[in-house]
Amino acid sequence: MNESIASEKKKLPSESKTTEREDLGITVHKQEDFSEWYTQVVLKAELADYAGAKGFIVLRPNGYDIWERIKEYFDSRIKKTGHRNAYFPTLIPESLLKRESEHFEGFVPEVFWVTRSGTEDLLDRYAVRPTSETIIHDSMSRWIRSWRDLPLLLNVWNSVLRAEIKSTKPFIRSTEFLWQEGHTAHSSEAGAEKEVMDILLVYRDVMQDLLAIPVYIGRKSEKEKFVGAVYTTTLEAMMPDGKAVQMGTSHHLGQNFSKPFEIRFLDKEGELRFVWQTSWGISWRIIGALIMEHGDDKGLVLPPKAAPIQIVIVPIIFSTGKAAEIESKCREIEGELNKAGLRTTFDSRENYTPGWKYNDWEMKGVPLRIEIGPRDLANGTAVLVRRDTGKKRTIVTSDIVRESSTVLEDIQSNLWTQASKRLDQQTVMVKSYGELREVMEEKGGFAKAAWCGSADCELKVKEETGADIRLLPFDEMPAPQSNCVVCGKPATEIAYFARAY
Amino acid sequence: MNESIASEKKKLPSESKTTEREDLGITVHKQEDFSEWYTQVVLKAELADYAGAKGFIVLRPNGYDIWERIKEYFDSRIKKTGHRNAYFPTLIPESLLKRESEHFEGFVPEVFWVTRSGTEDLLDRYAVRPTSETIIHDSMSRWIRSWRDLPLLLNVWNSVLRAEIKSTKPFIRSTEFLWQEGHTAHSSEAGAEKEVMDILLVYRDVMQDLLAIPVYIGRKSEKEKFVGAVYTTTLEAMMPDGKAVQMGTSHHLGQNFSKPFEIRFLDKEGELRFVWQTSWGISWRIIGALIMEHGDDKGLVLPPKAAPIQIVIVPIIFSTGKAAEIESKCREIEGELNKAGLRTTFDSRENYTPGWKYNDWEMKGVPLRIEIGPRDLANGTAVLVRRDTGKKRTIVTSDIVRESSTVLEDIQSNLWTQASKRLDQQTVMVKSYGELREVMEEKGGFAKAAWCGSADCELKVKEETGADIRLLPFDEMPAPQSNCVVCGKPATEIAYFARAY
């Protein structure tokens, strides 16, 4: 019996792809049709679905669980530095939204307007929240009186809506998205600027430490900054298809909002002064990047730290003989692993073969699978199968907590290493406009170039190659006497150009 | 020095009320002006604030933290029974909302309509989510194929909007409110009905076990049920002012939605059948009830299980002599208590006197205060002060974890006992319509009465006394041969009448 099970085990994973799951597996290769591959992973791993309303998506439980992991990670980090969560209204009166005019103009084309309440027309129409600066600053103007009230460090987990004219791409581009928006007020400009950078570095940890996605950080150009900000800092990742994803932004608002919203405080000397402010956000878009970054032809691949389920235990039961004993062993191990803090689930579903289950959990990206069959039961062993490399290893079950921990750590670090290597390969320094165009036309990625700082050159690159300036790094300067790759005038900055989602 | 501190300690709590905090404390008595008292607690404990948009409120961090406690409690309970969280769009196309017509008619007067996107008119206008049955059922119709997909147990944490014509009362009545809405689909009516009741009992635990608010459970009358439901079950609490609060509802939807939304599944015999459904929700309204139920003239009183901060440690420092040692002792105890799982914070703020801090934390409802001064330091003691009774007790610090645990448990049970006694006192069986009117006119509360089941009698009571039927209990029947207190015809039910928020 053991023999036949061993051969079953070998055959199942490949067989099942062409038999049991024809319509369930991914039908294209990631390398060949990236866009279709992405959509299939999103839908077939049941992360999200298109909604009954055009341009909107539904976040399904598998996707929601990942979002919760991200929330917990970020939330616990910012709570340690005194930030607190709150909730502000979904609807913002037009009169409030208009108070900071540049910001208002920037959002007008994307705003959904509520004009009727029940059967009556509204006098002051409402915007469905495109972002909450205005309504939060309105509250801050009532809450802040003295230096004792500062810094005021608020965060909100909510959704925002922006009418999208382009087609929907789940997580990456949809009319509504879940995000967090932080809004802070400080007594000094230095305090606000420190906050902008502190948060940017927490965001970097979310991306790199939790999601294993390497990012570059830097400033946005004037053209690309948040409307209403003095300056915007950003985190940018590079996808396998050569397009960048903006992973999050942290804005220095200066006194651009505190003046129109009259947010003032009495300083220690008794003088009335305007506060300095920041705002910052990351959205479920980073789940989109996570899928693109690590996924493969079998579906989603989740880094263990971000995985709602880190380990799945699949029993290998072909006859009823040992079924009860195997199941009981699986439950015992499940309990042991969970007790050790490893998020483990036992797949006890009947009516599904082990092979079907392998594919199902591979599709969902669970980092580690543990298989236990009759032979394992007899030998006191279990088989560990890594999602990232597919490698199998038989271990003794008395070591299972330590072995599983080690493998999970190794998967996290392997995904990080692979992603970092790719980012290196996808980042090139270009010396001429010709090279820049070539990079964009051929394989995409980041092209680093010396730039004169002019918006005309930036626009020319956008029009001719489709690439934006994704960021201006904090710590890289053009070589002395180097010239802008676009116009040839003296360069003042290094710019990272890329096409982007 | 010890002497003077001891006397300081005695004086501070009462003194400070009339000196330092004139504008900070509650200025009315709960017994005398309940409504004004409530508003002051909400605003001064910084639980919520009125928003820049009329009818809307802002949930401030102190309120949000309580909501988070409720979320965690409920979420962990329903996850154990296989429910999973998801997120669905804020905007619902009118065409979807209309598909179940009774439900639609019920919500029309309260719906906010989005008619414009950017600068363009929309053809199919959007409702800003008043509840999500329709958009979720639309998705369910695509997700459910066979009996294997059932039960489908979804939950959503979001906000809903209902245009309110009456005045705003934070938590109790506002245009937008945070809530959770559960939506489930089952293969049998029995499965759906069991779900309705299972959830109702989890809700009861939220109210009673977590919030220490006793509730009655039962069915709503036809007139009061959720539009679109076959029947609605409810939890009702009684406030000190004699008005009831509906704490949550759990609805049996039958096939009222599955038919128009065509949610069908192949059963084990291969037959295509419509699913049976439920929906259920609790909102931040229960925070309003929490405030009313337990609060006193000093402000909020939180049951320890629901308190984001269970213990606050206040150092008694009047000279700089022992300041460092006291602070270090406080931090040590803070660490010890937190390690033991008691949510503790050390109030190290400078520039505030101990008395000011006492009042501040009393206002915020923290269940237990620990005071540590120079004498305590010398004696190895600490003073525990209960928020519910105000009683002080000196203990040795080596016992502090055990003593604090015991006191917190006792506070939870004391609040429960007090509230239960009051509910008993506020529930009376009435034998005649005259008695019913008298109860409603005099002190309010629940009037239990035999009822014939007719909507006419229900309406007459509403019109003449302002009282609704809050619930029809599951387990109480009218005495044989008893008659309806309104019309005198034979009674078929016991009804709980009350005026309500």
C-alpha cells in the first residue's frame, strides 16, 4: 500500500493540472501574458472580484485577510509612536472641499457628487470622499488650541472613491479602494518634516520586511506631487513586466491647509501660530504589487510574514484504513504549530483528493505545505513542501516546529533575494536620451538619468516614451559637470524614470 | 512631607472639580438632565464630535478604541464558526437596489444619490450604501454554484448612510454610522434560521459579557421588522431615562432576495435550488448605550472588558525629591501589569497635577486608577481607586497583579449587577391599557402586555403613548384566556412596549 501511495504522490501534482482542474488553474504563463496571468490569479485565488457596479471591485475573504495582515503590521508600528485611529465622514460638503483651491481643482474630475437626499435636492452638494484632508482639517481647527495638543497624530482606515475613466485592474486601478490616510499637525516645520520621513521609513518596512518587495524611496517632482502638498515623498517598486508601482506616499503639507482652515495654536510663549501638517497613505494597491512580484504559473506566492495562513496540512488518505489515525496526527501537529505562533490550518475537507488540495493551496499562495500519509504515520515523519521552490523534504515530526519555522524564514528571505536581484537588473543608469528611450521601448524598468529639473524635459520624456519621473532619490547626485539627458543643460538631479501602473 | 501629601491627596479630587476643571467637567447631573449629560460625556470624554457636515459625527480616538474592542470581540467569535470578512462597494447602482422592491421602497426616503461623476451626469445613478444586501447578493449569485459553496458566511465592517431628518445624537442617531453587516447563504431554511439565532446569541454576549448591558431578545412585530426580511430578531436594552435602545438585529431573509437575485445552487441530488439567507448587524449605537448605561456625573464609566485602557497609573509627585524613583516604580508596575495582560498606561505627563489627572481619567471612564506617592514608595504599597464606586484601598505592590485583576473582575460584575437590577425595575407587566399609558407617561421602561397580534392595536399604542412594540419574546406566552390590553380581544402574544431612541 505504501508503494502505491508513494507513486500517487509523485503523479498527483502534475496530473491534476491537466485533469481535475482544467478550468481552475492558471491557463497562461506569467512570462508570456503578464496581464492575463495577473487577472487570473486575482480571480482564481479568490482575492477579489469585479462588482455589480462598473469600475468597482469586491475584496473577497482571501484578499481581505492579506489586507488585515498589512493593517496589523502598520497599525502596531504607528501606535508605538503615538498615532491613534479615528473615523471621519464619507461625505464632504463642497464648500469644505473647495477651501484649499489647488487641492480642489486637482480632484474635481474624479469626484462623485451626491446631489439628492431621498427625494430632495441638496443645496450644498456632497463629494464622496476622494481623500479626507479637508474634513479632517476642519475638525482639527476645533480640536487644537495650544502646544499641549500637538503633535496631533491621527490615522484613518477607510475607503476613498475616484471616478476612473480607464479600465479596471483589481487592486491597481479601481473606482474605490481601501487605504489608510494619516493626518498630523505639528508645532514646527521640522516636526512635520520628521514625521513625513518617519512614516516613509515605516512604509518601507511594510514593503520590504513584510511583503518582501524592494522599493526605492525619494521625492516626487513638482509635476507628480500631491496637489496641495509642499512636497511629496514616495516608495516605488518595479514589477516583472517593467512597469513601476507607486507603493505609498508621505506628504509635507506645510501650512497650505492650516491657513485656509485656520488651524492655530498658542505656543509656549503665548503666541498664536499656524500648525505644520503632513498626510500619508498606502492602499490595497500594494496587494496588487505583491501578487505581481512573487506569483508564479501556479498562482499566488505569499511571503510567510504576510500570509494569513502560513502552513497547510494535507492528509494523504486513499483508503479508510488509517484515515482516523492520520487525521488525528494532523490535528495534533496543527495544534502544535499554532501554539508556536505559526498560522496553520488543517485541510480536512472530504470529497477532494490530495492532489486537488495541493493545487488549491498553491493557487492561494500558502508558503508551506505539510503532507502526512500512512508511511509518515508509521515512520513518525512528515513531508514539507515549499511553495516558492516546490522542494520537498521529509522530516521527523518531533522537529516539526523548528523545521517549519526555519523553512518559513528561508522562504521569506528567498523571496526577498529574488525580488532584490530583479530590481537590480531592472535598474540601469542611462547616459543619453537615446538610451533612455531604448530602455523604455525594450524591457522597461527604471532608467536613472541626470536631469536639469525642468518640467519641459520631464513632459517631453512622458510624451515620447510614456515614462514619468517616479522619484528623485534623497542620496544620489549627478556627477559633477554632467548634463540633462533630455536637453543637455547642466544637471541638478538624478531622476528615476519609468512607465508605471 | 508625607503628611502634607496625604492631605493633598485627600483634598484634590473634590477641590479640583471646582477649581482646575470648571469648563472641563460635566456641568449637569445625569439624573437631572439626561440628554445634556449624555452630550457632554460624548464631547468631553472626546469619544465623538460633530462633523463639518450636518448630521454627521466624527469618531475620535477614544471612541474608536472602544469600537475596536467590540470589533475584536465579535470578530474572533464569528471567525470561530467559519465567518470571514470581505469588503463591498460604497456605491450601489439604482438598478441593483431596486431588484427587491419592498426593500427598495423602505430605503428610498433615506438614500443619498450620486448623480454626477466629475463633471458628467450618470445614467444609472448610485445610492450611497444604506445597507449592502443587494450588492452582496449580486456577487453571491456569481460565487455560489453547488452545495459545496454553502454555507457562505460573510461579514463586512463598513459604514452606511441614511439621510436623517431628525436632529443628530452622537452614536444613537447620525447620518452615517459604523457597523458590521453579516450576510449568509444556506442550503436549507433550517440552516438559515439556526444562523439567525446563533448570531443573536453572540450579539447577546457582546452586550452582556463585554459591555455589561442586560438585554431582552425576541422577534420584531411585522410592522417593525426589516423591510425584505421574513422575520427579524432583536436585542433591546433599557436606558436610565426609560427609553429603549435597539442594540442589534438578526434577520431571516428566507428566499426573498435569492429569487430576484437568482442565487441558486446544485444540491447533492443535482437539483437547482434557491439559497436561504440571513443578514445581521450591530453598529456604534451600542457605544451610545454603553455611555448611558454606566456613566455617572464624573463622565464615562467603562466595564473593564470593554475598556481600551483598564488601569491608569498616576504618580503623586509634589516635589522633585522622589520624582525619579516614583516614576521608575510606576513604569515597573506598568510593565508588570501589561505583561499580565491588563491594559495599563502610565500617565507621565508633566505640567498636570495629580488631581487634574484623576478627573481626566475619570471622565474617560478608565476602570481602575493606581496612585503611587512617596509614602507608597517607602512602604512598598500602592493605592487602588475604583472608577465605579470611587472606593480606595491600599495594597502591597508585590500583590498588584492579583489585586488589580480581582478588582477589575469585581467592577465588571458590579456594573452588570447594577444594570440588571435597573432593568428589572424598569420592566413591568401591565394588565390594562390604562396601566400601559401610565407607565409610558410616568417613568418609561418596558411595559409587558398581552396583545392580540393586530397592527391596529400596535399603531394605536404608538400614536397615543409614543411606545412601539420593541420585541415579542421567544419564551413568554400570555396566560390562558387573557385579552389584548388594547382591544380586549383574545391575546396571542406577550409584547414588550417601550418608547425608544
